[in-house]
Amino acid sequence: MKASELREKTQTELRDALHELLKEQFNLRMQRGTGQFSRPHLMKDVRRNIARVRTVMNQKRQAGEA
């Protein structure tokens, strides 16, 4: 997921994307806890995507206030 793709989305779409990423992060944590975790690199990818979405959401909010 690229930041340029995220900037084209609306706040609602970003909120939905963030919700899905947080659910995916939770599922990965549960897999790691039960020993079923086979692809540890996904945690890093999901965490970075969450940060990207939150950054774009904050940028859009600040642009709307200014």
C-alpha cells in the first residue's frame, strides 16, 4: 500500500482500511501467540501500513483545518 494511493481515498475509506489493518495485526499476533506464525515479515508490513494510513489521515485533517 503506497501513500500516493492512500491520498486518493476519502476519510471514510481510510478509516475502513485502518480498521482492516488493525484486525489483520490482531490476527497475526494471535497466530504468533499460538505458534502458527509462519511469515514474521508480515508483522512489519502491517505495522508500517497502519502508520501510513494514520499519517495520511492526519495530513488530510490538518489540511482541512488550515
